[in-house]
Amino acid sequence: MPLRRFITLLATLAVGAATLVALPTAAQAAPNFKAPFGCNQRWTYSHHSAEVRRALDFIRSDGGTTNGAPVVASAAGTATRHYQGGGAGNYVVIDHGGGWKTYYFHLSSFSISNGQSVAQGQRIGTTGSTGGSTGPHIHYEQLYNGVGQNIRINGTALAYPGSYGSYHLTSDNCGGSGTTNFTTWGSGINVRSDARLSASVVTTLAGPTPVFVQCQKQGDTVNAEGTSNNWWSKLRDQNGYISNIYIDHPAAQLPGVPICGAGVQFQTWGSSVNVRADARTSAAIVTTLTGPTTVWVLCQKQGDTVTAEGVTNNWWAKLRDQNGFMTNIYIDHPDNQLPGVPNC
């Protein structure tokens, strides 16, 4: 598909002059913003003079489809849903605290409730072309005290090219595939095989450690550091559980982290995709997905090899709400085996 330049009409959302940039102080430093699209995806971006703030527009450049691609939170915060006909269309604003907000325009649908707390990398919507847009793309902004800022990803300033294709960005925002990035605190913290104090110790965290939390569940109540909590986090890389007391977040139950056993959220693609009773092409059809659908994947397993759309794969996803299996070919993720999803 040829790269095109999309024109967005945003006059009614204007906040001062296009070139006005507020400079935050060190005490109000920006979050470590990541790309607003899924893990390992590559998108190209551009800026055009009609923008009223320092926005960048993104479209996929890795061969994937822009329309319907998940839009994910650039950093953790509180998300609100909005609509502006003829301008932003469906859009999400995330308040990150300290005066910082991010905007995500032209969504075809929302994936969050109004006022929901979201984690970095959590899906918040679906890429579309609502409002004043000539084609699917992500219109993305970073604002400080209501004023658009030059966009920085992982602390690095992005260029502002006048057309697509000159600059590309590969996302390391990997929270949206069932894992969420947090940091632990404390020293000598035991990671256990289950959410029980009597469970065997898998490993020990010597000090503060960046971790990916796959899911959380209730277990034994832990009393430590003047706090009581019965929520435990399942750590992806350590393959075990720690008490949420030692996750550096004030909430007892972590925002944006699924309950263990509830599944990992993905988006399907294609039409008339069969969901079967088992990971076999001969298994009974449970239901059929008529078009792109948000699904919760409980687990995955190897089954019959399927060849479709030029791809061959023998991994199948167990869908929670449909209570059946579909080939991973129709899960909108580049990997044959989905990251963050346990084996059945």
C-alpha cells in the first residue's frame, strides 16, 4: 500500500500557537514515553503544517495493516474517552500526572472505560479514521500543562518530517501483549512458584529490578513494611510470584494487569474465521468471527498445521469468551507463538 500523507482538521482543539512549547522543570520531568503502538511493530511518521500542536501521525511500515491495529498507552495514567466530529473523532486522553498528558486521535473504537487506570503498553483503542481524517493512522501528541511538546520516545526526540517514509520507529512498548512493565523495590525479595508463602522459592531479587508482570491473583496475605496485601504478581522472566507489596506502585491490585486465568487481550483480523472445539481443522466449529474482534486468549498449544494468507503455523489460541480454539494466523501479532500467553 503506498504511503500517504493524512490531513487532520483540528482547529477546534487549538491550544495557542503551533510553535509554542512549555518547558517542564526537572521536578516535573516527563514519563519515559514509549511508542503508541504494539511491541516490535515498525511504523513511519510525519508532521504537517496544518497541525495546531506538535503532533506526529503514524502508519505501519512493516507490512502490517494500519487500520484496526491496537493503539496502546505510551505511559501509565488515567484514561478518558472523548469524541469530536470533524476533528479528532474518537480519541483518548491519558493524564500521566505532573501536568503531562498524551492524546490519541481518530480511533475506530475504544478498549477502555472512561476514567480507567491504564498501564504502559495497555491497549486503549483501535486505529481508525474517525473525525477529520483522510485515512487510518494514529495521531499522537504529548502535552505539558496543556501545551504541545516535541515528541520524545524513550527519552529521544523524534524528527518532524513533512512526509512518510523518511523516518521509522520500532516499538519496544511490550506491555500490551499480556505483560506490563514495573519495577520492584526492596532487597532479598523471594519469587515463589505460587502465591503462597509456603511455595518453593524460584529465585531471589537482590535489589530493585525491572519486571514484566503477566497477571495477578489473590493468595496468602503478606504483612511487610507496615502494609498488608493478598495480591501477588506473576513475573514473566522469573516464572514465579511475588507479593504486590514489593511492586513499586501504590495500588494493592495493579492497574492494567489482568487477573491470572482471565486471559490476554489481542485483536483478530480477517473475516469468517472459525473457532473450533480443539486445535484441529477437523474439530467441530464452535462459532465464527465475522470480522476483526477483540478476544481474550487463555492459553495456546500446538495442533494441526494451518496454511493461510501466505503463512504457515501450527500454534492455536484458546479463546476465553468463545470457548474454543483458532489458529494464531488470525491473531494480529507477528509471532507464531504469542508472547505472554501460557501453553495450554
